[in-house]
Amino acid sequence: MVVQTYLSGDSSVNIAVSVESAVAAGKLASGELLPTVRALATHLRVSPATVAAAYRVLRDRGIVVADGRRGTRIRPASPIASPRAVPLPDDVVDLASGNPDAALLPRLPALDLSQRLYGDELNDPRLIELAREQFRADRVDAAHVSVVGGAMDGIERVLREHLRAGDRVAVEDPCFTGILDLLNALSLTAVPVPVDDEGLLPSSLRAAIRSAHALIVTPRAQNPTGAAHSPRRARELRTLLASRPELLVIEDDHAGAVAGAPYLSLIDRHRERWAVVRSVSKSLGPDLRVALLASDAHTHARVEGRQTLSVRWVSHILQHLVVAMWRDRTPARAGRTYTDRRTALLRELAARGIPAHGASGLNVWIPVPEESATVQALLHAGWAVKAGERYRIAAPPAIRVTTAALPPAQAARFAEALARVLRPGARTGGA
């Protein structure tokens, strides 16, 4: 096997290092099958137990995944493999990045700031109070609020404080790639729960939480499908979760004010461990790297205690900016614009008989028979979209289209191009 030429070492640690180095250098690709324990032991002239220990180390670090008799493979999006951004041609419209429209983000205000020193308050009291007002308006307990470095930072901190390697986490399927990558990096097991336009399917969630230690859910603007909890679905899911009051529930409100749907939480007053993460990345700008974390008292104490040992605090320059920008009405106007753009594409797709999902948020999820061929054909036609493979666990193939910067006037052009790809040779003119 060719892969064996990149692997070396006479101890489990050295063998694991050789695999990591091969992945980091691009010599081992995502999904590549590693040699069996016995085959690599024979090749390296070590015991099978040594190779097995090396593979366990790699699994714990999120480098490989074990798939029973099908063997051990390099995990997609390994945490040590640097992502390679491929620039798009100038004539291609980017509907793949997932970014908000830069033209709809508030302008950065000029601030008169003084220097902060060690020992000062961790968080800006004005930011905490504004966050509490928002959480309370959405019926989220705001007694304990932390400032974290973005939604993924908040989610990772909560997971690290409550879970251990091997624990099972129920997630939406399809799910945001960052969540799946984070679970793999923490050696946590993702348990897929299908979603429709109203959110998690209750029957599937009921089965998943029997063995799960935690649930990560996006109540609105779910990435990639745009699902948003309906009042009926939220009530049904809360009733279902009441049977597991000890289950850790993390809600990811990454879109916040521009989600285009109300926030309907699954967390009630009986939940023992919970967190709601509300990012400003989509509404105010990804570079701010600020999110607010409301949680139970125990989780709050753990997160802030550990935070003081690492980053100490989120920059007060960023916190001040968020305070100033939250008082602007730009996010509300942007949210209406995003809704108009998303619904325009859904309307054009429906006119051409193409099923799609996008109840809220900045993306539309379109089932397709074959992802790679569809993505390549659209790229050739001048449109960049995202293949659904990285988002899916057991869900069927689809593509994700970011509509944030797609004006309604261009929605028809994209829908027409997709219709030609899906039904070549057919007349596709929409109403």
C-alpha cells in the first residue's frame, strides 16, 4: 500500500506523529484508508498493540475515524490540515462562501477608547446589559451572560466543560460543517437527527437523546437548510426534551437579528445544563469575533473560570464596537433584505419545479441527484455553490446556495442555470 511509505516509527507516539505529518503535508488525503493494524505492524516491525495505540491517539486528536470492519480513514477537514482556498474566476458569482453581504453590514464607528489593564472588568457592562435585554425579549434566562470569541468559541467552551472523549452529541442532519469538525476534533460522536423546514424531527430526536449526552440545535437560520422552529414544533420538542432534564442543550443563534424568523427556544426552567450562543458575525460582521453566551450558573462559572486561564477576556475594543453598532438600525434593515433575497430565489426555483428549503437565514438548501456534477456544471455556467457533502451525515445529496448577496433580479438567472443543469435539453422558462 502506497500510504505506508509516509508512515514510520517504532512507538505509538512516533507512528501517530508520522500520520499527522503526512496529513499536514497533503500526502494523506481526506477519506484515505490507512493500513490495517496488522499490515502496518508488519511493515514497521512493531507489535499490533503499538499500532492500535497509535490509531487510538489519532482518533482522540480528531485526525482519523474508525469505521469498524471498513477500517480507519483520515477524517474530512482534519484539524491539522490547512484549508486551501481556491480563488474563483472573475466571471463567477460567489454563492458558496456563506458570508453576509458586506454592503449590508453597519459601518465601523470611530471610538474614543482608553487602554484596559489587567484586573479590570472582563466584560463591558453596557454590552452585558444589551445582551440581557435581547435574551429576555426571547424568553431566555439572562441571569448569567458571558462574552466569548464567536459562536464556535462559545460552543467549544461549553462542550469542553461538560463532555469527555467518546460522549455522544445529537446534531441536526444536515449540520453546519464547523460543528461536525469541532465534534471530531474533541473526539465526540455526532448522532444525526434529520430536520425539515420547522426544525428537528421529533421522532428522530426522541430516539437520539436516549443515548446522547448533549444536543446542539439551531432554532432559526439553520445552516445549511434555513430551518426555523415553528411554534408548534418548538412546543413538541420541549415536551420531548422534558424527559431528559439533565441533557446538555446548546442553542446556536449564529444569525441573530438577521435570521428572518423569531427565536423559539427549546430550553425551559427545568433544564439543568444549557447554553444559548448569540453571535454578531452575520449581523455586524465576521471580523468582530464576538458572541454572547447565556447559560445556567454552573456552566457560566466554568466557562468564565477557564476563559481567565486562556484568552483572559475578549478585547474591549471589540466589545465597545458591538455596543455602538447594536444601537444602529442597520441589522434590522439587512434582515428584511436577506429575507427578500432568499424568498426571491425560492420563488424562482418553485416556478421551475425545483424543490428547495430556506425558511430563514442566508442560505437555501437544494436537493440534487449528484452534488459534484451539479457544482461543476454550475461553476462552468458562472455560479459557485457549495456541495452538501461536508454538511451531511445520513441526509441525501444537496447543494447549499448563499443568497445573502444575490439580488432578486439575478435569482431568475441562477434558477434558470440550475434548471438547465438538472434537466439538460428541457425547456425551463419560469413564470
